Amino acid sequence: MSVRRLDPIQPESFVFTADNLDWATMTISKYPEGRQASAVISLLWRAQEQSGGWLPEPAIRYVAQMLDMAYIRVLEVATFYTMFNLSPVGKHYVQLCGTTPCWLRGADALKEVCRREIGEPGHVSADGMFSWQEVECLGACVNAPMVQINFDFFEDLDAESLTKVLAEFRAGGTPKPGPQDDRINSAPAGGPTTLTDVHLYDGNYRKVWAGEAFAAGETATAGGGADAQEPIKKGKPKSVQTGERKPKGTPRGADADSADEAATHASTAPGEAVPPGAAPQSDGGKE
């Protein structure tokens, strides 16, 4: 893991806005007395949002004071988690997944688009609109390759579609997130390939599964044909049909008393008494 350092250019101070201060106070109150440090990630995240997508050093110090934590402890959290940006980012922060599934599906071509349209990783474009960074898996592998821009996923990208997305942002628009081709959510590309029979969803197969009879000329598939199917006949055991359920043989444990008595007579000498249920006793082979 690369070393993460604070940006060399920092603002002089940081304080929460009134609304964010109220939110922070409420968040801290969720934790028991003495456990306020549990709110550190939440407060750092809100401070990053207020700062325009990055976490300045004065904000780290401010959160440490609010939670009565040692400054170094809060700094450790901020520098450990990559969700916290330690340098300024563009208005539209592009996180490009370069992990294996996205790489195999063309992530390298997307990196070239970002270099051409924005600049090198970590660089904020001259107009302040964009910055980008390569990140680890963002969990949309089935729609690879993909990027996250601010809080939205843009999936099933290629060089052309990513260029269009960036151009729309630059023009002040809001591109539609999700797959950028004809895929629906995470369904198979090109449409479904299984369970495509419309009669699976119109109730026509219900009678088949329920074992009900069809009306004259009615089949499981509209119009009949080779796929026509007769109702499934479900057999029932005779004991269920007649209401009789007679067990076969003697119920387990019913002959316990007679078994104990037989064991007693077989394993004891005359005159010796053995409690019912006791293990048979042996004389060790003595005459």
C-alpha cells in the first residue's frame, strides 16, 4: 500500500457549518458516554463533503477536538482509508476500477480517455471540473468496465461512451448512471436467454403445476402444439386417502420391559437381583 500524505497546501482553519454541527452533535449522541470516538469516520466523511470532496488537515484536527481524541489517532484513520481524499479533487471525481474483471474488459482504454480528457491521476483539470484516480474493485464486476463519478456508477463503458459521459458533465448536464449500453441493470447483455416463455408469467402453467384439469381444447401453451402438457397427476398414499395410518411392527420402545426381563434371566445367577434396565453382568469367564 502506498504512503498517503497530507497535501502540502492547506487552508488555515475549518469549522462545521451550523447544519453540519447539528448533525455531528446528533451523531455523537448515538454512542454511550466515553465511546464518542466511534463517530470518527462519520464526522470525517461529513467534513470531506463540506470541503468539496477532500479532507484538509484543519478538519482532521477539528474532528479530533470535537471527539476528545488524540490528533494522531484521527490522522491514522484519515490516512488509512482511501475513501478520504487528502488532496483537492475536481467537481466530478472519477474513480476508475482497474481490478482484473474491469482490466480484462477494457479498463486500459478508459485510462487513456481520462489521461486525454483530464490529465494524470490525482491531477485536477484546469477548469476544476475533473480529477481521477485508479481504485480497487468497486463491486460492479458483472458490468465491467466501470467508473464511479462522485456517488454514481457508470458501467459497461468503452472509450467512446466514457468520452460522452465526461463531455456531458463538462457541458453542465447530468448523464444517466448505470449501464451505458443496452443492458438492463445486471441482466445478460443483449437480453435474457433463459425462462423466456411468456406463458411462465401469465398463469397458464398454474393448472399444470396444481394438477387441475383443463377445459376442452385448453392446453398449457396457448394454441396447443408439441409443447402441450397434460395436468400432473399427484398420487397419494392409501393411508392418507382412507384416513388410516397403522404403524408396521411394534412401536419402538414398546417391548422394553420384556427385553429387560430376558436380559436379567440370561445374565444373572440364581438368587442375584439386577435392577431393570441395568447392563448385563459377566463373571469374567470364571466357573
